[in-house]
Amino acid sequence: MAYGKSIELFLVNGTADSLITAELSNWNGKAIKIPRIEIGNCDRDDIKSPGVYFLFGKEDDENESGDFVYIGESENIKDRLVQHIRDYPDKENFYWTTAVIFIGRDLNKALIRYLEDQLVQIARDSKRYKVRTKNTYSNTVIKESQKAAMLEFIDIVKVLVNTLGYKVLEPIVQNLSETSNREDKLFLKTRKGVATGLVTNEGFVLLKGSTIAETISNSVSKSVENLRNKFMLDQKIVDFKTTEDIIFQSSSAAAVFVTGNSMSGPISWKNQEGKTLKEIESKKANK
């Protein structure tokens, strides 16, 4: 059972695009979101503490696109962030714009190394961002009680980093292992097979293992073909089957992507009983 949480956001300089702190009730830690351009002049003691940090940016290479994240740890986070800034572009080829820092009472080197390793693995599994972190200390040994405390810390990091606008630790579909038997799964047949989808809070998700048509109609926007090509290049589609979940803004966008033809998603996607998405949503709205 999920319980409500109280989060206190403080706009330190009075604007949402500047430094923000976030604290959760009954938690001894703190999250700090700070733009890259403010780090050098920031003299706060808390950003000089031990902790973990996320660096967010967008790929600017012509061969790559999308969001990326670098996850790291340091006993003095400000010094480490300043080093990142100095290392660009000679030692680091990615340009980040925002840092989100997490600090907590009694964090030490072993604990923040454990946190970094766990957070990197979660971010990679979530597949929301390209993870720029290359190596972590995966064999860090900590006591059982410390591990329990750090797993709780990670759960809070998930909540706060999401609240601050970054779904880097959230899978596209919650409880993915349970979706195989979910009654709300939707289906769309093509000549090559069946695509499976799901309506979520963020949009319409085309689930892993879905089959898409090989051809695209001339009436369909060129952007659909470009998106397909990108996903094939990224190995998100192999042999016209999706290898991971892909999120779309609407069921219609997903339907066009799957079939290669112009069509209405609410009418095309059907559940296992043959009811259309439009019929399902109309029934829910009338309850």
C-alpha cells in the first residue's frame, strides 16, 4: 500500500530555474538541484558534503540524440562538479546543464560508492536516459544494517529526483513483470504479428516484443520513418520487433508507428475481449 508523502521545495533564489532544495518529511537527507552556471559561485556548505549526484544534459552529437545522465559520488560534491566543468571538453565529451545532488547524515566513502553503483544499475535498467557513467565500485562491502539504510535512501532518491523533473530511475511501465497477465493490455494486429500496448500516466506504451509492419504508407509523416530508423539503429527494434518498451504521446501515434498507416488509436487498439480503447475509456468515464 502506498502512503502519502510531504515534500518541501524551497526556491533558494526565488525562481524555479535557479537553485532548489527538496526535503522529505522525517528524512535526514536533502536534495539540491543546481544549474551548471551557478556552481562556481555557490558557497553553500551542504554542496561540499559527501553524497551522490546526477548530471543531466542532452546529446549534441549528430549521430546521437536524447537525454543523458552521469551519476557519480564524492566526499566533496562541489569540488567534484567543478572538476567535471574543468574536464570539458578535453577529458569529458559530454556537456551537462543541471546537477541534482543528494546528501545525508553520516554518509561515508563506502556508502556513497554503494549508492552510486546501485543508482547506475537502476538508471540503466529503466532505459530512460543514456547513462554516461562508465565504472562503479560494484564490490563495495557494507554492513547489513547499512545496506538496509541505503536501500531506503535510494527509495527516497527515486521520489525526489522524479519530483524535480527527472524520471531517470523510473521504468516506463511500473511492475513490468506483472504486465503479462494484466487485463488492461491492448492489442493491434499487423500482417507480421501482434503489437501489445498499455495506457499509462505518461502516455501510451508499446510493450517489448511487439511486432510492427515492415512497410510505411506514403500518406504517413516522414517523422514516423525517421523514428523507426532511429529505434532500429539503437537496437530498440530488431527484425521488426521491439526489444524494450517505447512510450508515445497517444494511442494513435503508437498505432501509426506499428502499422505504418494513418489510423485512429482509440478505435484500433482492443483488449482481449475485443473492446476498443474508446469503448473502455467511455465506460470508465461514465462510472
